[in-house]
Amino acid sequence: MLSVCTLGLLALAATVSAAPAPIAAVPSKISLMSCKASKRDIDAMQRRSLSSAGVPLEDYYSGTDLQWYGNISVRTPPQTLTVVFDTGSETLEFASTQCSTCSNQVRFDPSQSSIYVDEGQTSTIDFATGIGVNPVESQDEYELTLLSGRDTVTVEGLTATDVELYTITKQSAAFDIDPFSGIQGMSSQAGGFFSGLVQQGLPSLFGMYLTPEAVGNAKLTIGGYDNTKFQGDLTYASLSGGSGGTWLITSNQITVNGQTSSQLLNEQLVIFDSGTSSVVLDKETTEAIYAMISPDIKANSEELWNHLQQDR
């Protein structure tokens, strides 16, 4: 899921939200790899200090596949929560017992953690893309109020201490149906849990295997990738200038069933965002794609695109 500010750029979901910058202290950022590397180099990285880990992911399905989320534990003692591992976000945030509007989510109780640190800084974040597939029609439709803090976080045996995080103290009604507690940012400048692991020596790599509900067995690999999920060599793409922490690349063309058109040959900037359940494109490109699928498909209202344009 991308913030309103981030969606000043054209967004495209790779397969299926963003967090605020804290008001007081500037968070420590760990830039992830965006350079070309051989398979031998990556294999060597995976043999360093910490070992990679596979995180089973659940599919939030409501008419279609919307989000994939997995377990983390925040302690001490451990409290298990579920988060979307979101390539469109930078930090870690999840529902807390201070959030009276988070009744559908498992909530973290700061008073039960002996090492939780309340940093006392509050902030509000709005999202320009939602959890489902409907357009976001107002800036405050998806909104979170957050409180900064620190604690120890563990995912599948990998533990990061003194993790900068945010607890959700209030959320807008649009979040009420979510089955997960929060978000862990996996952007190219990820903070929170993943940043802590990279500082401890975990390779700054991850792989996502996102499958339809009918297939199942979706997985996040932290600190590497699962080479049983693909054939051949990996293809690497450099990040475009001005990516601002997003996984932003330049696309030279879009194809539909192997076919393209003059409109789809236009160069575009594309953001790969695992926490956004929609594909967002300009009206002309959208209509060109629809025309190659079926003349019966009509574009959605212009409300979403106009909203995104206003926030540039």
C-alpha cells in the first residue's frame, strides 16, 4: 500500500501501507540491493552470518486475492501478530490495545512487554491505495494514527532487537475488515525489523512467492530467495532515479497475451508494491489494455486517477 505522497508517481502492483517518517528522530535506513549480481555472488551472501528463513503467508481472499500476510512476534514475552510484508512501505506498524477501532485485529499490548519503549511521538498517515480493489475516493478514507516505540521482533527464528516501530492507536473504518494487525515495510529503504536484521549481517535480499488461494503455499523468503520457485536465471533491473525508497523501474512496454499496441509501447515508471491489491495506470494506458482483452470492459470512474493527480 502506498501513501498519498508516494503515489505522486505512477503505481503498478507486481502481484497484488506506507509508514510515516517519525516526527522527532530520523530513523536509521538500510538501502537494499538494486545492483546486478551473479548467482554465485548471491549464494555467497546467503552463507554469511544469519541464515535465510521462509515465512508462510496467508492469503486474504474476498472475491479475489487481495493481500498476503504472515506472523511476527513482539516481546518480551512474545505476542504474535500478523502483518503484510509490504514493498510499498518502509517501517513496521501494527494495532495496539490503545486502538479502540481495531476490534477485528489482534492487538499488541505494550504493557505486557517488559522491554517495550514508548517514544511518545504521534503521527498520522493517509493512504492513496486501499486494501481492496475499489478506488480510494477521499484522502482520509484510509488513515492511521501512530505512536512511535521500540521493542524486540522475531520472524521465523530471526530476531532483531531495539526495533523502531509504530503502534496504531486509531484507524479509519475502511481498515476494520482487515484480518491482519499491521504492516512490515520491505521497500528499498526498509526500516523496522528487516533493517535490524540487515545490520546484524543478514543479506539484504528477499523473495516473495505470492500464489492464488486455490494454489496456496505462498511464502516470503527473508535473506535470500527460494530457487525451487523458478527456472532459469534471475533477471535484474536497476532502480530508476528518484525512486525515493520505492521499487521503481522503467518499463519500455506492456504486453497482453504477448501482444502490444502503440500506446503500450510508451515508456513508463512502474512501482512494484506487494501491499497494493490493484493496478493503477493512466486512463489512456488502462483503456488500451482493456481493448486488447475485451471490448466489453469499461474503465473505472476517473475519480481515483483524478485524486492521484491532485496529490502530485
